[in-house]
Amino acid sequence: MSDLESFRQDTRAWLEANCPEEMRHPIREEGDAYWGGRNATFKSPAQKQWFEAMASRGWTVPDWPKEYGGGGLSAPEAKILREEMARIKARSPLNSFGIWMLGPALLKFGTEEQKTTILPDVAQGKIRWCQGYSEPGSGSDLVSLQTFGEDKGDHWVVNGQKIWTSYADKADWIFCLVRTDKANKYQGISFLLFDMASPGVTTKPILLISGNSPFCETFFDNVEVPKGQIVGDLNRGWDVAKYLLGHEREMISGGGLGAGMMSIGKQFSAVAAEEPVLRADFADFDVEVMAFRAMNEKFMDELKSGKAHPAQPNMMKYVGTELNKRRYELIMAAGGSAALEWDSAESEGGSKARTWLRTKANSIEGGTSEVMLGVVAKRILDLPGV
């Protein structure tokens, strides 16, 4: 038996013994996902058990180095763990922008002190992070951002506003793009980390058509940020930001359909039996999901081997988010008029309708579908510009 075969058998046995049955069902509402943080609470004993079991092995971030709180798994081992979790439909033990976005950026650009102090807390779910990128008038064109950090010797004083800051009202810390040189549009931005409890930080939720939203407006009024909380070089935050955006787009592309990019044909087999047009639509969707899963695995393997094209996350983001929107269009079609119900206990508070409406933001957040297609056309297909 090879080492990888042995690892698979051991991993399968461990997951079977340690993943509670309750954690082997799809996430249906916000509380089903554990986000960690200073004020976090567990929805159930099973959620707590699953998180603590995975965290004890460093498997909330299985391919991070052990010295930074990770599991120290090789790329093939991490892939096996993902496959075995998907086999039993295990939920992620910890949802975290710190894992999906900040962590990879710190591993590449952070100082050793930042890695050893911040990353273990991310892995253990002790700090919940949010992202401060977009501003009113500065969405896809982030180089036009105006939030400014004034140099005060041993710290910056930050003033400005961010918008569409996901879960800012629940986050402990923020990783934030701040202009630190007004004279240099492209190289005058720095990547800062600071506590959301700092004096001068306020948030205001933004409600969407679904009736709720993770998005917030975030305001900075003379917020003091120590100099040691910069990631990467002064005025070179765009380098960090671009690297992080790639990981954000991978996260958005895969997150909406759940672990393993689940198909939906079996879920609506009874409806499909009576509706041949819907049956064909389900089949077509499931084929595309399988193709997306294959593409995702290919890109992950190329990323780990250093052979990935830098624009591949843009392709994944576009396809994944468009698939997620289509998924909920089909769910609504299969549910008929009952799927539009908004408030009853039977509809779980209108979860289908509210999620359907929420997916409309997938093709805007993290870069619009139009921008993603433009990047793919220019950088992958090498098509001429307009």
C-alpha cells in the first residue's frame, strides 16, 4: 500500500469517527456555518464537536504549515482530505475570510512575526475578519480609492469609507486597502490590518431585496493604525490586493454551490418525472457542475504545482457564480408558486426565495461578471482590446 493510499484509509476512518451526522447535511441557513470570532457561539453541540476535532489536527487549514496553525499536509494529502469530506458530505468546520483570503496573502507577503501571531488565531477561529476594498465610486476600479492614511510617525491616521463590506458588523478585524500616497495613483496604496473595535470605526448594514444582507457600509474617522500592521511594502499594497483577489474569486466561485459543487437532479427527481423540459434543464445543469468540478480540481493541482495561469481565478469566479445563479433559478422553477412564499415556518422563512434573490449579487461581488469576462478575453484568450 502506498503512503497516499494509507493516508486515505486513515483519513476516511478518522472522518467517519469524528464527523457528527448533523454535520453531514447541506447548510440551509446562516447559523449552520461556523464563522468563529471573539463573540462566536455554536449553534449545536455537534457543530462545536466537529470544529474542535478538525481544529485539533490543523485541518481547518490542512495545507498550511504546522508552525502557523495548519495541518502541514502535502498538496496530494490535502486533496484526499477534500475528497473524503465530500464523500460523506461533511460541512466545512470553519468559514473564514481569514482562511480564504487573508491567510494566503500573509503566507506570501507577511513578516514572520505576522505569520506566527495572526495565522494560528485564524486557523483556530479566534478572530473573524472582513475585507475593506470597495468604496462608493471605487468598485472594479480600485486604484481610484480615496480612504487615506496620514503618516504620523509610529502610526497612520485613517479616514474614509468602505462599502459592500461583508459581515463588517460581525467582524473583529479588517484587512483594508488605504491610500498612503496621494501623488501616485497606482503605487500609493498600502494593505493595512486593524481592529474593528478601534475608536473611530463604525458600520451600517445595507439591506438587499432578499430582506437581509451580509453587506455593510464601514466608516473610518481618525482611526489610529500602528505601523507594524502593514502587510507587504509601503505603497505596494496593490501587489497584495491582486494576489488576495485571486483567492477571493476562487472562494466565491466554489462557495455558492457548497462543498463538492453539488448537482440537483436527484433532489428534484419527482418534479422532473412530470416535467420533461425541467428534467432536461436539470440534466444540463448537472453536466455543467461536473465539468466545473473537474476544472476546479485541475486548477487546484496547477496552483499547487506553480503552473496556474494568473487569470484562472477570474474564469472560475465567472463560471461558478453564473452556475450558482442558474441553480437557484431551477430551484425556484421546480418549486412553483410555493417557492415564492416569504414568511412561513413551512418555507423556513422563505429561505429559497431569499437565497435566490441573494444570488443576484454573486455576479457583482468580488468583480462583476463583465469584468471577469474581459480579463479572460484579454489574458487567457489573448483577444485584442477595443
